[in-house]
Amino acid sequence: MASAAGVSISTASKALNDTGRMGAETRERVKRIAGEIGYRPNALARGLLSKRSFTIGLLTNDTYGRFTLPVMAGISDALVDHGVSVFLCAIEDDPALAQTHVDAMLDKQVDGIIATGKRLDKRLPVDLSNLHVPVVYAFTEGTQNSVTFRSDDEQGAKLAVEWLAMIGRRRIAHITGPEDFFSVRERAGAYHQVAGHREPVLYGVWSESWGHEAVEQLWSRPGEKPDGLFCGNDQIARGAVDALRERGVKVPQDVSVIGFDNWEIVAAQTRPPLTTVDMELKELGRQAGLTVLALAEGRPVEPGVRKLPCRLIVRQSCGGRAPGE
Amino acid sequence: MASAAGVSISTASKALNDTGRMGAETRERVKRIAGEIGYRPNALARGLLSKRSFTIGLLTNDTYGRFTLPVMAGISDALVDHGVSVFLCAIEDDPALAQTHVDAMLDKQVDGIIATGKRLDKRLPVDLSNLHVPVVYAFTEGTQNSVTFRSDDEQGAKLAVEWLAMIGRRRIAHITGPEDFFSVRERAGAYHQVAGHREPVLYGVWSESWGHEAVEQLWSRPGEKPDGLFCGNDQIARGAVDALRERGVKVPQDVSVIGFDNWEIVAAQTRPPLTTVDMELKELGRQAGLTVLALAEGRPVEPGVRKLPCRLIVRQSCGGRAPGE
DNA sequence: CTGAAAGCGCTTACAG
DNA sequence: CTGAAAGCGCTTACAG
């Protein structure tokens, strides 16, 4: 490259990086020739000097990708303009595999690591607390003094239940996942706050068939039936909607149903399509990305848990109308 | 590191790499001390010499991850033992974004690139044909003289239709996606080969509602109804199963239904769970990974398209029994 | 205004 | 059997 432009290698370097002092024509000429011959500096050599690899690692145990992909999209989106590329490491729940991946990334001098998972209340099977690179947690439990990003499940659940109340539903039941999930308890707490304690919460598993079964339980009880269902995720909501249809109960005319997750494949294919709560995982990824970057550059970042607000996605399973409509 | 062991830096290097000649005790001592202080060589410095970064890039335009994640899992699985980490770049269908990612990876001296997508008959929006690093294509269209891995859709479709025939189905209809998809035409061709040309193929879109609608069409025609449905993907199959249930047609007693993709979230949650064709994407990823690695190491690899066999996953939507049962 | 030199952390011939 | 030197491709003081 330098030889092509007829200058020394150091002059070429300075020209391209807009550093040092030299004649404007020289700088222009070097840049022009670099462009012509498609010169691109070797990031490895650059990294050796600068101690920055412009590389970060994303560690996840969410094999299925339900949570990881949107988070990854946000990270990538935020960092691509800064020239940083991201290593994706799917580690299942295998501590040895996790360690292998972490070691490989550290060898490659990653500027930081983002740990992400599928539960707010579980740790990844690897200890990241004493690394010499910054670590940020997203949608998984962090450590003391770490920066952790998570969705605000309480606020999201309130959004859902308040929406049901707002469109006139008075007997709102809550069908959700296993009680040992932190987010289940948080959503149930918010449900109780808004809807009161008249109706019990139905805890179960994260499947369509549980949504189905819960509706059977609710509708085979004596007394008044619910006119609104707040479901812990979209799969449960879909099972519930299907069960209601099979019983001849009309959604949304007779009962409004609302889900959680906004998992398109489920929410959009339900008949009718589900109104649901979106956890804004892409935004969460974006912020996590910008935060590791800040830490990598030595900028100060306040440790602690950051809760990001959820957003209500209005489709047809509740009736009512979209805000502002 | 070297100083800790009281040897020169070159001796340390040779000890750890099992190269050069030295006393066995010296070698052992260096290794032991390296282990104790947790020494790990800087891969950037190493890469600068060796011209190998032990890094590859995965380029995909499958935002949703339906195809990319299993492929990625296979790649990672195959390469982690070789110490290679993988950059994931989701490029949507944006040529500028794609180029940015490719440039960033080339700067980082990736040893190779795997391009993957969501259709066998579409190119990624970026030209990878004249890179100075090896490129392998997986589940996307490659270029002249490239190595491309894809599923054998014809064989997969035969597997499905032969299974329906084997369990006694005689009037098998085929409900599938848009005819302009190469894989749709290939699967339809295989269907005709096995089932004959008595029944038309119903082309549509890749959605549950199309599966629904197609069943309405078939069952509102005069004459005999099908006793077997081969669906172009699991979503269509699920829609069909739901429509049949709503009509009071029993699956699998009256009609056997078979899907394609083995997308767990759809196939396993259908009532009854879907028998379907798995494209073995993880295996495809594994082979693609080993192939870029071979190319990166300069080992010879025959160019061309490699078709990988699909596998039948037997659940309950067809009746009959699993092979060997 | 420009270039020679040192150095990032390693590996690999080459001397001793 | 071990170490000093050169060099991978850059950047950054430092001379000229």
C-alpha cells in the first residue's frame, strides 16, 4: 500500500487515520490510492497495538433463539456502525462448553462479553465475574455490581390488565407458567394489583395445551365465567383461544384474551391474532451493546439492574381499539 | 509468562507448542507454570504470524432464525473443538449492511465465510465470489464453482409420500407454498412421482390460514375426499389439521397429515403432534463448518452442490407406527 | 512536512 | 539444549 503511493509506511498510516501532520495533497493522494487498490488495514495488527479488537462475544443458553435472536439483532444493530463484530456462542447448559467458548473468546481478545439467557432468574453455567474484560448481562441474572438489562415485567403485565379493564372487562383471570419463574410471580403480582384478588392465578406450564386445559377448568366451574384472560405467554394464550372457540365462546366478543411475548409465529397465526405484550428485546440488545462498548472504552457506567418498559401490541383478540384510533 | 518460569520467551513458546527441542523437565515446568498463572497466548499476535485467525463469519438473511439457528448450532458444534469462533452477521436483505459486515469480517482476517439463507434459490444481497478467503454456501444459492450444501427436498418429499402410501393412504393431496420456490417445485415433483397425477397440487402461501383454506377447498369439492395430506411446511399442516378437526374429520383416523420442516414450536404443539420431515439443518451446518475449515487449511474440496438427506419424524398425525415398532 | 525506529505479543529459523 | 534476532502488519512517539 505505502509503496503504491510512494510514501513511507508510517506516512501512509497517518494519512489514512487522519493523524500526524502532512501536506493535504499527500494525504489525499494516499487516501485515493488506498481506495483504488482496495487497501484495508489488518485489524489483527491494529488490535495488537491498540488493545482493542473491535469484537465482542454474545453468550447464550437459549438454544431455541426465541430471546437471543432479537437481542442479537439489537446488539449488532447498535455496534455495526462502530466497526465491532460479534461472536455468537450457544452454550446450552453445559459448563464445560461454556468455558471453552469463553476461553476462545478471551484468547481472541474480545473487548467485552454480553451474557444472555431465557430467564431473568437463572445464571449462565459459567462464572464471568472475574474476567479482565467488561461483562454485561441481558435477560439473565447478573452478579454483584454488574450491569444487567431486563424487561419490566411488572409494568408489562399492568399494561395488559389495564387494557382489559379499559375496554370494559371486569372478571379477568390469569393463566400463566410455573410459579418458580421470577417473571411469573412478578406478572402475577401486577395482575393482582390491578385486577384485585377475586380470581385465583392458574399456574401451569408454558404450553398451548396448558392454556387449553386452564380454559376447561375455568369454564367447568360453577358460577360466572371470566370475560377477560391475561395469559403468561403467547402459547398459553393461543391454547386458550383455541379452547374457547371449540366451546363456542367468541373471542373477542364474549371474552378478551391477551398474551405475553409477541412471538410472531404464535401471536400472528392465532385466530384471531393476539393482542400481546412485547418485551422490546431488540432495544434491550441495543442498550446492552452500547453499554459493553462504553465499558470497553473506559467510560463510566453505573452498575445495577435496568428495567426496560414493555409495549402493548394491539391485534384482534381483545376487541376494543388501538390507542388513538 | 516466560519470566515467571525463568526461561526465555522463545523457549516458553516452544515448550507450550510442543515444538523445538529442549529438556523434558524444562518443558514440563513451563507448562505447569503456564497452567498455574493461567497464561493464555494472545490469538491476535498468533494470527498475525500464522495468517490464521481461527475465526469464521456466518452471514445470513434469515432474520427470524428458523433456518439459521440450527445451521449455526451445527457449525459451532463442529468448529469449537478446533478453536474457531464464529461471527454472526444478520444482514436482512440490505446490500449496504451486508457489505459493511463482510468488510468488517475481512478486516478481522476471518479464515472463511459461510453464507446461509432461507431459500435454496435466492442469493444473498452481496457478492462473495471474489474474496480472498474461502466461502461456503448453506441453504442459499451459491456461485459458479462454489461448494453449496442443501437439503435433498426431493428425497424428503418422497419419504413423506411413501410413508403415507405405506400406511395405506390412497388419495393423497399436496398443499404447499408458492410455486416460485424451487423447493416447492421439487417437493411437488416428488409427490407426483410417488402419488401419481390424479390429485392437483394446491399452491398457496406458507401460513396456517392457507392450510385451513385449502382443506375447505378440498372438502367442499364433490366426490371422494383425500385420506392423506402432504403439506409443504408445518404451518400449513397445522392449519389443515385444525380445519379438519373443526369439520369433525378425525386425524389420524380418517385422514393422515404430514408436514415439512420439523419446526418444534409448530409441529409438537399441533393436536395431534405432526409427523413431519426434518431437513437435518444442524448436520448441514456441521458439514459446512468442516468444509470452510478444510478450505482454510488449504485442503482440496470438490466444488458443487451437496444434497443432504432428510429424515422422517414420526409423531401422531399419520397413525401407523414408527419404523421398527 | 516526512521517514526511521521501536514495539504490540507472539513464532520460527538460526546461532551458540 | 537454550536464547537472541527477525518479522507478522500496523501505530506512535521521535528525529530530521
